[in-house]
Amino acid sequence: MDAIYTRRQIQRVLIVDDDRDIRQMAATVLELEGFEVYGADDGDHAVLLFKSMRPDIVLLDALMPVVDGFDACRAMRDLDPGGDVPILMLTSLTSAESAERAFDTGATDFITKPINWVLLAHRIRYALRSSAVSKRLRTSQSRLRHAMSLARLGHWRYVYESGAIYLSDELCAMFNLEADTSLTVAQVHERLHPADRTLVQQHLDRINDHGEAQHLEFRIALGNGDEHMLAVLAEQVLNADGRPCEMFGVAQDITERRRIEDRLAYLNHYESLTGLPNRVLFRDRLQQSMLEARDQNHLLGILFVDIDRFREINRTLGHETGDRLLRGIAQRLQEHQEALTTLSHRGGDEFLVLLPRLQHAEDLARTARGILGALAEPFRVREHELYLTASIGMAMYPTDEAGPEELLRSAGVAMYRAKEFGGNTFQYYRSDMNVRAMERLATEAALHQALGNKELKLRFQPQVDLQSGRPDGAEVLMRWDRPGHGLVPPKEFIPLMEESGLILSTGEWLLAETLQQVQTWRAAGMAALRISVNLSGRQFNDPALIDSVHRVLDESGVEPGLVEFEITETTLMQDVDRAIATMLYFKTLGIQLAIDDFGTGYSSLAYLKNLPVSTLKLDRSFVHGIGRTDKGNTAIVRSTIDLAHNLGLEVVAEGVDNAGEYRLLKEFGCDRAQGNFIAPPLAASEFPAWLIGHDPTDSARWDASHGDTSAPPAK
Ligand code: C2E
Ligand code: CA
Ligand code: CA
């Protein structure tokens, strides 16, 4: 049974009649049939009851004193405009006129008097059921209309005989036409997009010729200047004789859907940030080019370009600046893009270049060099001037692996290799690189345990005051005592720590450990010595660094004046303004600052004048071979020392490994020196013995031992 009809178990009948006997009789009969019956003796009372109790059905006497049934019916309909409650008019008038009047006032049906009491309950049930059905129909029709308008769906009919096309209300609304408008074939044709006319005609012919239903999509002018996309499904309708008489179709406005689909297709194939083809599209093109290369027997190459230290830039300058920079990079790469190549943004700071046709492997290197050159010009993003380098991995087909995925992976592996060389370079893929890549993963995993497992060790490399020959300080250098591998040099794990961020916690640990060691020595009576600690780029740019240094210094009780931070010039150049702010902070704390690896970056001495640094560390690559083999380096070192002194900077030479270098540096006026000739990096337990062996009061012996022999000084 239908839901509306049974919703209320017991149904209420309101019987309105001024004749008490009729009311009572009705109540008796209907209550027997399971209805609940309420009575009213005049129209006014009836309307009040109607309002308060909401009966399921009303039996209403037409003729009553004061307010008659017709007026009461009208009043009830005002309260129930949807006509949900059936009202049966009781009338003894059999004339057509009174029936008409009854319907006019909104009655559902009428029952003639005298009432047939036997049939009354049936009449009532019937009226209730049909009212429920029509109510459902009304709801579903309005839902359908609503759904059709939401779906922008309508229907149409093309009557062959008259040649008229009838549009549903929804379509008329869609086309900005009055409801019930019909159009001629020519009028519709006119509205079709000229480029789609032939296509539509072909479809219509196919429906007519073969009677098949057809789906088609075409553009149409809406009459208000807008062009919309319609999807139409049409078929032929046959008359009783089986002959085609009309065409019936549904039409949907799919403009919005099309727009979304187009956008999705775009997003599927282009990176939203840079607008460059994304990795999906790149992969497709790569696959296509690989097929061609195989058929036509030529070489193809790809470049995997990854911006060095991009994560750091993102972290320090914020993602918005990072995004701008990426757009800038994409643009720069596009400007330098060679013909026929595909440039793609793989996501993040990774770009791919496809060179579908190579003469020689050397072509790849040439392109890579071009890209590095293009990126070398500084980028201006907001107030920042940023210097970028990239690491590029290169793979070729058919020289390297088989499928597109493998080729991309190989290029990625080669890119990591380029990173291991310090970035700003490119590498061809070689098959043994996979082995290295696996090793690297294993190293990374082991490194995460290193700090917790106490595998990280400190070494202290002494520094001497060149002029007096006295021990003057020490640089702290890290070692990793990796189980099964022995002592691993920092070159092999510090870059990995940088990338994973491990360097942050490790760096804090190292500083605390160092300062604690200094205090232990002091307690044992050792003279105060300056201690130099290396800060990596990631540490230096970490917003939490200042707090962490502050805390660790406080806890240790070591005077800040004894601490020197070494920062490489490449780190400083990344964001000069920020670097200066951080350095000034350290300077006010009393911490000394040295520029490490000086001479390997781009900064000029004149530039250093603006930085709050006190010391310059000459890179060991310059120091190496001065005096004997390398005339050029000798000149550079000498003038660098002079210029640095003019700027009020102290100069430390590192990597001093023989007596000749030592003597020359002293002669040039260099302030401090450090190197294997003086002492290799020492364990904390070895350091005091070395210091005692070089008793500052015994400086005569110290200097004397630096004759022309290259033997290290006696311990
Ligand atoms: P660096 O800061 O330039 O450190 C000096 C490097 O030169 C040390 O290498 C040292 O052992 C080496 N050296 C000293 N004397 C001589 C010599 O006479 N000849 C030669 N050829 N080399 C000499 P090490 O210990 O392998 O460290 C390499 C680099 O690793 C360091 O270069 C530094 O950049 C980094 N590093 C080491 N320890 C730490 C650390 O605790 N934190 C950070 N952030 N970086 C560190
Ligand atoms: Ca250093
Ligand atoms: Ca150095």
C-alpha cells in the first residue's frame, strides 16, 4: 500500500451538517469502519476545526444556515492551497449547476443526499486513495521538473508532417524563448555553430535512414550572444502503421561539464604552478619519442634537472616566494629551450627535458651546460636576489634502460650523483649508479640511528698562532663510527644529514657536546682555548638556531667569546640580508664568526666588508702547493692575506701540510694555521697530550722544528 495513505493509522473524518441525525449516523457508520469522526454543525465551526485538527477528509453539507458549505469549502481551501485534503460536498441538489459550484469552490467530489450509508465508507476510502496518488504525482512531477532544470535537461519533438520542432519548457527557458514556442528546422539550423552544421546533418540523416538512435554533441547559439554545448539523444517515433512520424529527443546543456572536463584534462597534463607539461604528458611524449627513436634508429636523451638547495630557500623565504621562484625558473628554462625539445615541470623543484633526436651523447651535455648557464644569472624575487645552481642527471635511449619509467629513473639516479658531487653539475647515467643509489638509501637509514647509538664522534684539530707558534684554538670535526664501516669522513654523511634535516638535531648535540668537553678540560686545568664549530647551511638558515645556541651556551657556562662559528661563503650568499641579521645577533652575543672555504664561492673581498665577520679561512685548495708547485695560488694567497688585513680581518690557513707552506704563510703575515703538518684532527683524549707537547712557553723549540724539512713537528 502506498506510504502516504498509511502514514497515519487511524484517519480522521470531519462531518459538517446542521442535521444532528446525519452527523450521528455518519459517526456510527464510519467508526465501525475504523475512522475517527468529528462533527460540526455549521460552516464557521467547521473551518475552525479544519484548522486545528487537520482532518484527512471532510464531508461538507452544502446547505446550512449562516455560513453555507460553499463558503466553508472556500475557506478550507484557503487553508490548504495544495488541495491535499479531499472535501466531499453533501448535496441534495442534483442540478449540474450546484455540482459546478461545488467544484468551483474547491470541492474534490460530491455525494448526493440521501446518503447511501452502505457505500459511504467505500466512497471515503476511494477519495482518500486517489487524493494520495495525485499528491504523489504532483510531488514527483515537481521533483522531475526541478531535476530537469538542475540537469539542464529538456526534450523536443520534430513532427515530420508539419516540419515543426516543439521544445519543452526547460528547453524554451534555456534558449530564452517563450514557453510553448516551436521552431522550424531552418531556425534551428541557423542557431547551430557553422562548424557543427554538417556533423548534425549527418547524424539526423543516420536517424532518418536507419532509424537508429543517435547521440551527438554540438555548439549552439542561445540568442543572447552566449554559445552553449548541447548533448542530444534522438530517435525516431513510428505511428500505428509502423511508419516514422516524428523524431523525439532529449537535450542537455553540457557547457559547464565540458568546461570542467577541459580544465581537468589541462590539469592532468600541465603543472598548475608553471603551466608547463607535467610528468604525465612528459611520459606520453617520451614513450612516443622512444618508439620513433627505435623505428628510425636514432638516439634520444632526457635531462633530470633538480634545483640545488631549493628546499632551504622554500623554508627560509616561505613557500610563496618559493613558488614565484619556480615560475621564474620555468620561464628562464623556456627562454633557453631548444627547438623540438619538451620541457616539463615534474613537480617541486624538478624539471625534465626531452631531446627526441640526438646526434651524439655530447649533445646532452651541451644542453645541460646551457641550462646551468641559464640558471647562473641571479633571480630577483621580491626584495631577494637569489643565486641558483642545479644538478642534472642524463640518460639516453637506447643506450640506457628499456622503458620510459626506467629511463626516467636512471636520469634521477644520475641527478643524485651530480648532487653528491656538490651540485651545479651534470652526470651521465651509468649502470653502476643504481648500486650506489641503493647504498645511499642504506646509509641514510643507518644515519638516523647514529646519534641515538652514540656513533657520532668529535675530533679536534689544533690551530696555532703562526707568529708566536703557540696553540691558539681548535676546530671541531665530526666523524661517524659506523658499525662495519669504520670511521666515515664527514663528506660522506654531512650532505645526507643536510638533506634529511638530521643536521639540525645533530648540530645542536655537537655544540653541546663540544662545550661540555671544553668545560671538562678547563676543570682539569687547561688554559682557555678558542673552539671553532662548523655550521652547515641548513643549520644556519634554521629559524630555531638562535634559541638553540643561546640555550646550549647558557647550560654549558662557556664564555661566548671562546666560540667561533664557521660558515661557508656559499651559505652566506643564499640570502645575504638574513645572513647578516643572524650574524649580527651572534656578534652581539660575543661569538666570533669566520668565513669558511673562502675562495671557492663567488664572494669578493670587497663584499665581505659589509659582513660582521672577524675571520677568513683560506680554503685548503689554495693553501695546497703554495711556494713550490703553484705560483698562481701563491700570489692569490699572498694578496688575499693583505687585502683581508686591510679590511681588519684575521686570516686562518687550513690544510697546511708541510713545512714549506707553514713558513710561507708565516712570512705572508697569515695569523693562524691548521693542518696535518701541525696536527691531524685528534680525539678528545689525545688533545691535552698534544697541547702539553706544544707548551706555549716552549715556542723556541716549536719554531726551530720548522726548518725546511717537511717532517711534522715533534709531539
Ligand atoms: P672544513 O670545515 O673545511 O674542515 C677542514 C677539513 O680539512 C677537515 O676535513 C680536515 O680534516 C681537513 N684537513 C685538515 N688538515 C689537512 C691537511 O693538512 N690536508 C688535507 N688534505 N686536509 C686537511 P674533514 O674533517 O674531513 O671535514 C670535511 C668537511 O666536513 C669540513 O670541511 C666541514 O665542511 C664538514 N664538517 C666536518 N665536521 C663538521 C661538523 O661538525 N658540522 C658541519 N656542519 N660540517 C662539518
Ligand atoms: Ca670548517
Ligand atoms: Ca674549509
